[in-house]
Amino acid sequence: MGASDPILDPLIELAYVAAVTERIELATGILILPQRNPVVLAKQVASLDVLSGGRLLLGVAAGYLEPEMSAVGVKLSERGQRTDEYVDAMRALWSDPARRTKGKYAAFDHVEAYPKPIQAGGPRIVVGGHSPAAFRRAVSRGHGWIGNGSGPDDLVTALGGLERAAGEVDRPTQLGRLEIKLRSAESGRSNP
């Protein structure tokens, strides 16, 4: 993708799609999480989940473009920890009742956010990225992992990274089995 490609905001685009469809799954693939306020985003995501009848899948990543991070006041070196804290904060807001979150980048107590998503605990979250940190994040915080590749060798590399990550971090049982999606760079198709 080029810097000037006219990419729509995924949540706005999906709100439009939700209004004209009834059954297809809606997914961001992906949203750069450290560029968003987690309290505001949790409300937006919950609203879209409600409006779509629980069809939302939230794809997130830490990002890698320093100019984009700087433009919103985020240090590139802090993007991973922010991503982790933001996922945790959104899940706390989606729970009933809302829990306390105390982190370096996301902290609140006694915040009630409504509506709650239709999906219990909030939409499924898939984590994008090909770094060891992204693989660890997918295993420890995501329902799944999503990446781009150009063939079977890229899938083998990603599976190896996810396997190493699984040996380094715990996977909460409530996340279930890790879903893996590799999007083919050549065809633009997703291969589950």
C-alpha cells in the first residue's frame, strides 16, 4: 500500500456494510490500536457489534510506522505495551460489571460503558503482525492471529513463530483455540 492510498476508516466502513447486510462476518483487518483511545474505541466497537447483531471480528496490531505514531503522540518504542494495555482495557469495559484497569497507558476505575457488545466478553480479537512480540500478543491476548504472506513458506514461518510464542507465554483458556489466518499478498484473499 502507498502512503496516499485512500483507505477508509475500518469502523466507519463496517458500519455502512452492517447496515446493508445481515449475515456476513464483519472484520477489521487490521486497526492500529496504539493510535486510538481505548475507552472511545471500546464504545465504538461495542456499538458496531450491537448494530451488526454480533457479527464483528476486531483485528488489531501495534503498527510500525514511526511518522504515524508521532502524529498521535505515541512513541514507537511504546506501541507494544500500549497495544497490550488497550486490549485489556477494552475487555474490561466490555465486561459486566466493568472492572478496574490500572496500567501505564490505560487506567480507569468505576467506568461504565454502554452498550455492552452482543458477543459475551466483546468481539473476538485477532492480532496482526509478524514479529515475535505480535506472535506472543496473539497467543496471550487474541482469539486469533492474522498475517500476510505470499505462499506456503510464509505460513510455515508464521506457524513457527506462533509455536515459539506459545512456549513463552500463557494462553488463557477463555480465548479457546488460536485461529490462524494468512492473507495471500498476491491474490488479496484470506486463507483460513
